[in-house]
Amino acid sequence: MWYSTGTNPRMALIRQGYQILAEYNLVKDELKNIYAIPSYACGLHWFGVIFVHSGIYAGSVFRFSILLPENFPDDVILPTVVFSTVILHPHICPQNRTLDLTPVFKEWRKDQHHIWHLLRYIQAIFADPEGSICTGQSSAGDLVVLDEVNNMEALNMLAKSRPEYIKRVQEQAISSRLLMYDRPKTDDPHYIIVEPYCADRHVKFMDQLKSPCWKEATSMDCSQPSEYLGHIDSSRQLDEEEKLHLGQIPESRREEVVEGQ
């Protein structure tokens, strides 16, 4: 006898688990310098960390959590992104440390949106904070910024006192690097742990990197490494990134993703 997922909660839970696994596979395949993984205890809670290498936030390491709604991905309710520490940014609330997703996502649409879109957006707001608050240009050529953001103080500082903003951001960057080695606040085995470099522990891996066979296996071409960084200059590039991403997925893989939605 066949059961529909609408009347069988167990089957609905299994189906959701496969959909979350498909989301994780896309995240693994597509992104650099930002990492996210579902927790072992609950697939609706993801652990994440971003390493910022360019822009005024360069040198920052920020931990965050992604909380998916109970009926993900069928629910139109947006996921919640919460950072572990207070971060100076117009889109991040200084009280509860949540990220405003509405500049890019009005509601969640399972046939259009994926977790990697959220991660691209997180990269975008740190790579180009000014671009993330701009909505276009006026007839006079002046930039038009958002009327309301999660942190109006940060918005005003970025617009009117950029040197002070940069100074505050760089101070937070130093603090974030000191905190990234802290002991985890959870015993979840999927929590992302960052450890200091230890030559004795990494000598084998370093020998592999130096070996000719490893270099040949991992070499892409003679282009500069910066071309392969997971970097996005502006949130306005998300649509272009999505089109490029979908164009690179084989037809068989696209069918699997659609079936998993």
C-alpha cells in the first residue's frame, strides 16, 4: 500500500531529509571561503563560517547559523541567519545578530531558491557593503540607498563617516580571528571547528602539495589563483551567478535536483 507524504509524517520527514542533503551537496560543489553544514542533531539547523579575504572586512572570520522553517522547502517563510557575534553592518541587527534577507529574498520559493543563494548573499554583503544598501541611481546620478535597514547607525556611519566605519570593522576583524579557535559551545559532531596550524600534524598534507603528481592532479590552468576565489562583488550579481550555476549542472543532475524539491 502506498502512502502520500501529506498523510504520513514519517515519509514527509524522510523526503525533507533528502532535500536537505541535496542542498548540502550543492553547497559543497559551488562555494569557496564560506562553509555550511546541517547539524547532526537536526537538519533544519546549519552551522556556518565565512572567511573574508577582500574588501574592508578582509581578515574577518564570522560564525553563523542558518535556521530553516519547519516545513522547508515547501514553506514560503524565509530561513533565519544568525551570527555568533555582534557585527557592524547595515543588514545585521545589533541586538539579535540576525541578517536581513529581504533585500534579495521577498519569500522562499523552492523552485528558485537554494541554501547556496543565502551563502552567496552573505559573501556579497561583506564583499561590497555599499553595493548591498544601494537600490540604484537618481536622475542626477546620485546613489539611492535603502530607507530602512537592520542597523541604521551602521548605515549612517558607512554613508557619512566611512573612515570611522572601516576602523570599527577592522577592530572587529581582529576580535573575530581571536575568537575562531574558541571551544565549541555544542557537542554536535558537525560543528565546524577551526584549529591553529600545526606543522607536525600537517606535514603529510604539505608533502602532498609539494609532490609533482599532486600539482598535476589539482592544476586547472595558468590563470591567476584569484580568478577561482568564491568572490561576489555585489548582491546584484546573484541572478547572474544562478544562471551560470544552472548552466553548469548536467541534465541528469538537474533532474535529480528538481525531483528532490
